Amino acid sequence: MEFIEKLLSTSRRNRSLLCIGLDPDPELMPVTDIAQFNRAIIEATSDMVCAYKPNLAFYEALGTSGLAVLEETVKYIPDGVPVIADAKRGDIGSTAKAYARALFSIFGFDAATVSPYLGYDSIEPFVSYEDKGVFILCRTSNRGARDFQDLHTDGLPLYEVVARKAGEWNVRGNIGLVVGATYPEELRKVRSICPEMCLLIPGIGTQGGDLTSAVSYGVDARGERAVFNVSRQILYASKGQDYAGAARDMADRIRQQINSHLTR
Amino acid sequence: MEFIEKLLSTSRRNRSLLCIGLDPDPELMPVTDIAQFNRAIIEATSDMVCAYKPNLAFYEALGTSGLAVLEETVKYIPDGVPVIADAKRGDIGSTAKAYARALFSIFGFDAATVSPYLGYDSIEPFVSYEDKGVFILCRTSNRGARDFQDLHTDGLPLYEVVARKAGEWNVRGNIGLVVGATYPEELRKVRSICPEMCLLIPGIGTQGGDLTSAVSYGVDARGERAVFNVSRQILYASKGQDYAGAARDMADRIRQQINSHLTR
């Protein structure tokens, strides 16, 4: 099934635009077995989400066993629920091909995040997997996003140029954009440039982005095609042994908060 | 020892500005054991190079065992020779911290490549390892480099803005830049902006960058602080069992070609 169909179907079934970022931080976890921690989180929340999004950094930081933990984690996620690899890869064509193979063929992710800095030939090897989703970094949620993404190029900030280019490149309909909730005006702008594109929106939760504006500016005309990612606020809702239940409660709360801001 | 000292010391000892990119491609290799292939290449060439540079994509494409192969490969490299992780990572601060830990603390790389798109807070966690080198992507060697890196922002192309920012951020003296040999004029420009910075220069070899201009524009005033990377042309110089010897011959040839263009 195509990524976007899988996403919409899960989102409708679970009435959720919430994505949980599976970013294990051993220092914040109440247990030592990371795969089991992820499994408990997934089992407690898989009817509350539209997707999961492991960020590869946290698995690479576990050393050589990290990718095995990641592989195991992906297996715990029920078949119907899409998994987005937050990898932010970006390299020259032949290398990008190896990254795309790793993420899509070897690990079996349904989608991946990529960086635009190297241009189209760094993204094309990902996009050529027609049934996979490719989220291009556009306006990120961090403070440093301003350093280059806001620079004006021929009258437009760079992130807008990226959004427009992504629209041009989206001939297979499988390209989306990453836009942080921490910058509501930029999110509104990107949504106006790409009214039908899927947006991956981190930054609500611990990063402090405003949920109300993120939802009203982020979703498409049908109140869909927006994926709101929350990681730490859910994973570490409790630091005790009740972490999975606490994660479920928090996920449900955020899911409902998001839904309460949908006009339809 | 600091990365830059280690690099200069190896470069002077081996009279070499050549870096070999350890990018295993099972389809091009005459043997099936990738760690052994890398070991044979390293043993045949470690007195010919100033550094090695494995690109992580090719290890991730090997699946869960890939990082173990990478770890083994790093161990085969003699202590004195610096190893650059070509990872092109770029993520928000807390995540960048995990990537930096993975590359520097867990895998023990001496340097890493990073993407500038997310700005300073995505790079700072790497730079804060004072004895490690951090190469920021500036003007890459691929065709798509033009898509965004050449866009003019307040009169300057983006890659020049990145070069200038990198200069500002280089308070610890451990930042370098990645500039492709395939764009000699841009390389000359970057060297003029950052006369004392270390440049990592891919694109000679299979990618077709002109060696003469790459060397004369890339090195600093002393004919140093430039790292010319070649991967496929050396690794796959022979597709037979004599691959290690053929790699050594090719490495020696390129090393001497580079040296012949140094004015001193």
C-alpha cells in the first residue's frame, strides 16, 4: 500500500493526527531493555496514533547493537501503522541510493525524512520508491532554523523556495515536508504553498510549539495530511514502572487536544 | 591529539593529501567479506594516505550487521591515521547530541561531516568535542548542488554564506568545509573566504573533477589543509583478487599526481 493511503487509513481509523517519536534515551528510561521499552509504548498506544517515527540518532548512539534494537522496534509496530524513519539523510546520488535502500528495503520503513541541501539528485533515489513517503526538511522546529532557512533568495526565504521546489518535484505524489510547530507563521505559509501535501510537524510537546495554531495552520482543507510528532512528552510521561500506561494517557490527551482544534 | 594535528602529522609523514573513501559496494567487490576487503585495502594503503573516510550509507545498507563491519573497519586503521565519518548528519540540538556521541564517543571517529541546513544548534554538539574535526557541507560535488547552494541570498550564493558562517563559528579551530572538486571556481572562492580552514574535497576520481585546479585552488598557502577524497577509483581499481595491490598502485599514482600540482 502507498504510504499516504496507509497514513490516511490509520489516521481515520484511530481518529488521530498524532505521531509518537520513538526516541529512546537510556537516561530518561525507567527500564534498561530499550526494545522492551519501545514494545510496551507501542502496545499501549498503537490505537492512538497515525504513525510512529523513530529518530535514527538515538539508535546509532546505542552503538553496534542500536540498529538491531531499531529493527526489533519496527517489528513490534502493527502492520497497518506507518513508520517514518527520521534520518534527515542527504548525500550525492550514488550514496543517497544506499541510504534509501537501507531505510526502505532493509529496514522496511514506510517513509523517511531527508535534507534538501544537496538538491534534487540527493532526494530522487528516495522518491523513486513510489510506495514510500519522503519528507523534505523545510522549516525546522529548532532555533538555528533561522540561520539559513530564513535567508532571502530572490525575495523569498529559503524554506519557501524549498517548499516550492518540493511541489515541482512531487510528480509521484509521495513527497511531504517537515515544518516545525514552533514557527506558526512559517507553517501557515508552507501550507498555503502546498495545500495538498502531507506535512510532518514536530515541535509541539517538550519543544513548546503552540498546538492551536499548529493544528489550524498545519492541516489540509479536509483536516488531514498533517502528522504531529511528540516524543519525550509521551515516552517519559512517567519515570516509574507505570510508564506505558502514562504514555497512553498522555497520547490520548494530546490526540484529543489536536482533534479539538479541527474545525470538522 | 587534536584532529587537525593528527591530520597534518599523517599528511606530512606520508607526503599525501589523499583520503580513501571506504565505501563498500558488494556488487563491485571481488570478495564477500566486507570487513576483510576493507582490511586488505587499509593494509595496502595506510602509508599512502592522510586519512580514511567511510561513508555511513554503505554500512547502513548492509543491514543490522553494517555498523559492526564499520566498527571493525575503524579498528583496522592504524592509530596515527585519522578517520572521518562521512555521515552528513544534521538535526535539532538534542538529537545532534546523540549523533555526535554515536560518531565520536561510540565509534571513535576523529572527524565527521555535517549538514548546515538546521543551523548552528545542529552543529554545536559536534563542535563541542574540541579534539574532533567537523566538516560542514558547503558546496557539494553533485549536480543538484546548484538547486539551493547557488541561490543568491543578499547578493551572495548560499554556499558562500555557509562558508562565512563556518568561519564565525570556528572559535575552537576544529571546523572545516566540504567543497567538491567538480566546481573549481566555487572551490577557489571558498578557499579565499577561509584561507586557513581545512577543506575536505571529494569529486576527483570517478566523479570527474579536474585534479589540477582542485589542488591549486584547494590547498592553503602552505600546500596543506586540503583532503582529497577518492573512493571507487581506488577500491575497485581491479575487480580481481589482486584488488589490494591495484588499490595501492592507484592510491600511489593519485597521491603523486596531487603532489605534482603543489607549488612547494
